[in-house]
Amino acid sequence: MPTNRKKKPTRIKLNLNSPVKQLIGVGDQLADKLKRLGIEKVEDLLWHQPIRYEDRATLRAPEDISENSPVLFAVRIIEARTLQHGKASLVAQADVLTPKLKPFGKTVTIWFFGRFAPRLIPQQIYFLFGSVQTNHDGWTISQPELINRAQGGEILPVYPSVAGLHQKKIRQLIDQALTLAVTELTDPLPRTVRTHFQWPALLPALQRLHVPKARDGIPNRDEPALSRLITEELSAHIIGLKQRRALTRQQHAPSIPPAPDLFLQLIQRLGITPTGAQRRVIREIRADMARITPMLRLVQGDVGSGKTLVAAAAALDAIAAGWQVALMAPTAILAEQHAENFSRWLTPLGFTVAQLGGQQKKSQRQKILSDLETGKVGLIVGTHALFQDEVRFARLGLVIVDEQHRFGVHQRLMLSDKGAGSSPGAAVRPHQLVMTATPIPRTLAMTRFADLDVSVIDERPPGRTPVTTALIAARRRDEVIERISAVCAQQRQAYWVCPLIEQGNIEAQAAEATFTHLSEKLPHLRIGLVHGRMKPDEKQQEMHRFAQHEYDLLVATTVIEVGVDVPNASLMIIENAERMGLAQLHQLRGRVGRGATASHCVLLFDEPLSDRARARLALMRQTEDGFALAEADLAQRGPGEVLGTRQAGIARLKIADLQTDQEQLTQAQMLAEQLIEHHPQAADAVVRRWLGIAGQYAQV
């Protein structure tokens, strides 16, 4: 007999790889909000780390309570009044009590709003959770939560969120994920490894992170549970890079002998005597390039240390041996500068240098591409254009990447495929030399660049003068403008750097507004303007005019941060310096002091300046050591500031924090080595767990 009963919907079996939308209570809108937090799969919830914890279990002593910090404390009500008018519905006066419930000698005014204010009884003791404010009458607190101490308090995690996504909902979803994890989660670390480091299994570690028990207190990053998560994640990045390096080492590269006679001709023509540090790094590069496995070397050199000459030595060796060189720069301005330098240096030695740019005529571009494919071009300079499929080499033997931290992990190695695929049947990978003027702290080098051997140019060439740095309040702007006039009267040049292009964003000055203001104040000077919204050829033209001394003063945004070389410039003004990282300020300061003339850098700042900001800027005045400044930047502002902005290819850390977890790095190195050597399957599992199915670094 037919029935009208509806079939029950089939319940989808959830697992940790299921879309988060399949969890109870998650619709399209909530799924979109979670996606903005990087949460797309159920498992992603497990790695969504709290930014802090609220301790609703421990009574805080009144003397330890500070403004705007939510805490649990005890009060005894003196009086409570219900209000009939205004937004507030109840106000109470209460004595603040110690954890032993004794009077502390301070009162607090308690405000409740709305229709559902609690009933507070005089002389009764209550436990409030919330943030206090201080005024002349004592403390006030608005809308505190009343905690039932008989039921026992709890420690609640507070998570990163987006508008419309409440903490309670995030906790509910993470609870669902943890319930699934009981049966679904596999621990990638063998028991012997966990025992060696005295770590808990993965599930208890995650439970400690997300649902800490009140008796155990707020989770600490040094305790075994969190230390395990932090160390494991850092080791995943180290393993991933080491695995990619091992794969690269299995590939074949051209054995390139040194060409010292050519390099000697070059430095004699230029009248340059390389420093001891430059010679040492050149020896290290030549030893790498003589092998039949690909070189993977990072050259760190502070501003003005002479990295370009080191790169020229490597390029000469490669071209002299019949191989081609690709030099990749992050900006068109820097690419043009490299093209000019290498053309001036290598063309007299009989080698062809070309630049591939976005503004070239089609016929000119096709000629360069053709000459590159037939081997007529020995060295090609370009930006991201070198990645394009139409760029083919006859015999690519060396890839040089300048300011490599501005390229992602995949980007900085994509050119190596050009060596393998340029000619049919070729199985040669080019050597790779990557350079940076941004000193990379040891912390970052271990996790971001573990696949690279590192050389450091720690000596400045003779003739480079120290740069005197001064901190000056913006209200003394007119004095600084007079200083520019005096410097330019001596036939020197100056930069004025503004951090942003548009007015209104965090009150930074716009380049256009500054240009207009300075033109009015200094009508006798020739002033140029460069900013990020200009077309690449316009920027290049303006920079070229400044380099040719057609301008006395260049107003610019931070597009001039990298690589611009104008030895006649001796004064750098940086506006809103308090808004920039030390690494960026150091790079900008490096645009002056490139000649023999005494140079100065003025850091203009807006008042009032916090003690922390003042101390940070004072470091700029105290040292020109880029490594010391990079370490300070890492400690104060994080890896994104040291490396510029958050880059594609710099994998985001989920649990670990390079600012606070530096002590775990040594353990992470030990763990990585132990897993690679004794537990290779576990090493693969750790990489998959933290970096994705294929691993962040596997296919580069």
C-alpha cells in the first residue's frame, strides 16, 4: 500500500576533510565568514588558534587588576537602584573584595543596560567578570557577567573572528571538530619521538589548546602540549624545504669552471678592489657552480655591501662557459638599473646583455626573445616577465634572483624549469643564486630558507660613508626644508619619502600633497615625483632623470626602497617614520651614503610618540647594522615587517609565532633531523599535516 511518508534525508558521514558547511549550524553565510578566516575544512578548525584566554575561574586580587583587561573579581553590594529613565536600567555601588572575600578599600560602580538586568541584593557577595575603568570616584564596570562560583568557573578561548561571527559559535564548531577528532585524527609523530621530547599525543595537545581545564590554568606556550604543536609546525616547514632541497640535489646541473681572468679585467676597468668578504663569497659560489648538482645559495649583504659585483662574478663564469644567465628583479626600476650596470660591465668584455620589459615595442621584444632562444643573449634581465611561457633559453645555466624575499617560494624557483625545458631532452637544472639586502634573522632563515646555503657579505667597500641619523618632530618641518635647500645649493641631491599615496589613510602624507607643498616652499629647486600609481615607464623615466641630476629633490613613496643607486644623493627625509618597520627604514636610509660625501637621514615623526615607538626609532640612530635592526624588527613587529609584506609563497604559520617561539626553533631542527633520518614516513605525514596534501614546497 503506498505511503505519503517522506524519506528521511541521508545523514552525510563527516570526517576531518569534510567541508565545514556540513557541520551542524553552518549555512552559506557562516561558511563564507569562516572561509575569510582560512577555515574551509572541518580540520581547519583544529588549527584555529586562540589569540588569548579569559580566566573565569581564578579570582584576581584587586591590586593586580588593570583597565581594559577582563578579569574575575569579588564584590559586596552596598546599594542597588533601578532606573526608570535613560539607557541604564540598574546601577549599583559595591565594595571590592580580595580573593579571601575581605574588603580591599575600593568601591566600584556597576552599570547594567537593557530589560534583563539582574537583581542585586545589598550585602550579598557577587563574582563579576569584565573590564574595569578608572575615574576620580574609583572603578566603574559596565555589563559584567555574573559568575556562579558554586558551579566552578572556566577558561574560555578567544579566537580571531570577523564581523557577525560570535565567539560562542566558533567554540561550538571547534567542539564538533574535536569530537570528530577522537576517532578521525591520526598522530603523525611516533610514540618514541613523543616520549623523547616528553610531549602528549596530538589530540590531548589540541584539547589543551581549545578546552583548557580550569585546574590546569591558562595554557602556556612553553608547556608540553603547546610546545609540541609549535615545534611540530616549525619542523614541518624545515622538513618541507629540506625535502625540496634533497630533490634538487638529485638533479643535474652544468659544472661551470671559474673565469678569474675575466673578473680581473672587469674590476680593473671599474677601478674596484673587492673586499675580503666579497672575495670569500665569490669563492663559495664558484665552489658550488663547479659541482654537477644545482647551487642553491642565498647571499645576504647589508645595504651598500657590494652584492651586485658578486653576482657579476658568477654571471661572467657562466657566460664564459657557454651558458646563459637570467637575472630577476622585483621592480621595473631595479631591473632597469641592473640592465644598465651589467651592460656597462659585460658588453666591453664581448657579452650581450638584454632587458625584457613590459613597455617594449613588440618588434623589439620579439627580437630579444629570438636572440635568447638562439643563445645570442648571454644575460637577460627582467621582472616577473621572465616567468612567461614565451621566454625560452638555449642553455640556461644560472638564475640570479635579487631581493628574493619579495618573490614567493614557488616564484623564486620557477625559472629553474626553464633550464630543464629549454631544449628537447635537456635534463639540466640551472644553478640558483638569490640575493637580499634585507638581513634575514636566524629565526627566519631556519624556517623560510632552510633549502638554501647562506653566504654573508659582512664588510662594506671602502669609500662608503656612514649615514648620520636624526629624529625630528614633524612640527619642525620648515627647518628640515631649509636643510634641503642648503644641501642642494652644494650640488647635492635629496629624497623626501612619504609612506602612502592617498590622504586619509592613517593620516600619512600623500606624495602628491607633499610634492605641491615642497614646490611652493622651494621654488628654486627642480623637484621630481615618483609613486606607486605611476606606470612603470613613467617611474623609470623620473628615476632616470633624478640619477642624471635633472632633479635636485625627489619626492617618492617607498617604491625607491630597493636598489636605487644615486651616489650624489646625500640627504634622506622619511616622513611618518613611526609608521614603518626598522627593516624598511634601514633600506630607505641605504639610498644615501653611497658616495664619499657625508650623508644624513632625517626621521620625521608625529607627536605624541609612544615610549615604545621612540625606543624603536632610537635604534635607527644608534646603529647601521642591518642584522641588529632586522632582529629587533622581528621581535617587535613580526616576520611580515622584516620581509616586507606578507608574500605569496611565505607559508602562513597556524600555531607557531616567530616573534615568541624562537626557543622552539632548536627543538624543531632536532625534530626535523630525527624524522628525516629515522622516521621518513612520519616526516612526510608532518609535512602533509601542516603544509597541505602535496606539501607547500614539494613542486618547486
